[in-house]
Amino acid sequence: MAAPATPAKPKTSPKSIKFLFGGLAGMGATVFVQPLDLVKNRMQLSGQGSKAREYKTSLHAVASILRNEGVGGIYTGLSAGLLRQATYTTTRLGIYTVLFEKMTKADGTPPNFFMKAVIGMTAGAIGAFVGTPAEVALIRMTADGRLPPDQRRGYTNVFNALIRITREEGIPTLWRGCVPTMARAVVVNAAQLASYSQSKQALMDTGYFSDNIFLHFCASMISGLVTTAASMPVDIAKTRIQNMRMIDGKPEYKNGLDVLLKVVRNEGFFSLWKGFTPYYARLGPHTVLTFIFLEQMNRFYKIYFLDS
């Protein structure tokens, strides 16, 4: 009697395509959430060095930007935001996939929760380092509109920004603030993993939730709140360092800790969470839109390349 045929392994897209789609999905989501990034950056720089803030609330910031810079002003820095996703997201996804496969046992057993967290934080930190030049360009481009015309840097696009930064300030400036940028990536990955898992379990324990999409949505919103609260002080340090100028040949800030101390001393403790609302509002939609775009690209690739 003939042995039963082994079922054929389903076709999957190659790793290069997965990385490409990951980057493209992040870029697609950025097109929709870029205005929130702009508002967040403006609010973090608002009232720098004093307690007098330029923007009272997120809505005030949006109204001010629209009034002074027009509708196009709300999308300032989009090219830098897209390049950040192309570099950061693609690298993070690539490193995560490689490390995940290396840590998977020969019998196919995946890494445990702790190892997944370590892999996620490592991939996030490396991705953040690769994406720092685009991050520097993004911060400076989104900050430009709040300055008097004679003080603006006037970058026309992300590539113009990178070329001018290299020529005028040197290559190391492209990685200015890479330490707080990498620290933020580690904090975000750690906070998201821990808080999502914990929130999901806590909601299930109430007896009012079952394991469905509504539970995932509620857990994601709680996780986003925790992640935003945990990562914003590091984020404001990153933003201030990457936007700083040299004063009498000396930088405004020595390091991330110096930023935090000066913000608390000059602007108040809660100024460390400036831009909380747009940061939180951006986090959820960006994640959801990224996965929607990713699923659609994978579906079309399967239909036209794997099943044809």
C-alpha cells in the first residue's frame, strides 16, 4: 500500500519581498499620519527655554499651522517621514526576521516571550540607528515653519536636507541624537509588548471580553497609552537634540539627560509630555494602517505571483 503523499508546503513570498512590503506599508501609513507627527514635533519644541508656549493645545497648533503655512504646510517633512519608514521599518523587520529564525529551535519551536522581547528591542534599536539621518531631517523640516523667515533652514526635500547637513555640519551630524532615538525604540518595543499582553489578560479576566477583534482593539489602545507615556520623555530629548543649533560654537544641549534636566527646570516637569495627544493619536492609526497595507500587498502578491 502506497504511503500517503506529504502535503505540499504552501508557497510564501521571499524574505526580500517581505522586507520591501514592510517598508512600503509603513510609508503608506505615514502619508495619513504625517500631520500628527508635525504637530507633535512642533509642540515638543514649543516654548523651548521658557514657560511661554507657542501652542496651547494640539488643535491650536493645527489652526496656527494652517493659518500661517497653508494646507500644504500640514504635510511639511513628508519626504523625510517616508524615508524614515523606508530605512527604519525595513531594517527593523529584516533584523527581527533573521534573529527570530536563528532563535527558533530545530523542531520549529519559536522563541519564548522573553526572547521575543529581546529580539524586538534589538531589532528596534538597530533600525533606529539606520533611520536616524532621516529622523534628523524630519525633525528639522517639521520645525522650520515655526521660526522667523531669516532663521529657517529652508530644506526643499529630505535629500536636500541630508546633502546640506553633510556639507554644512559634517557627516556625524546625521547621527545626532542617535542614542535617545535608539533608546526610544527600545522603550517603545518593551512597553508595547508588556502592556499589550498585560492589558489583554486583564480585560479577559473581567469576563466582559472574549478573544476577538474588539478585545485586540481595546488592548491596543491601552497599550498605546502606556507606550506613549513611557516613551515621550525620551522622544522630546531626541527632538530637541536633533533640532538644536550651535551657540557660540557650543551645542545647546550636551546629551539627552541635559535636555531632560533643562526642560524640567525651565518649562516644568509635565513639559516632558508635550505633544502627548498627537503622539498617542498617531500611534494607533499608523499601526492599523501599516497592517492593512501589508495585508493587501501580500494578498495581491499571492494572487498574481504565487497562485498564477
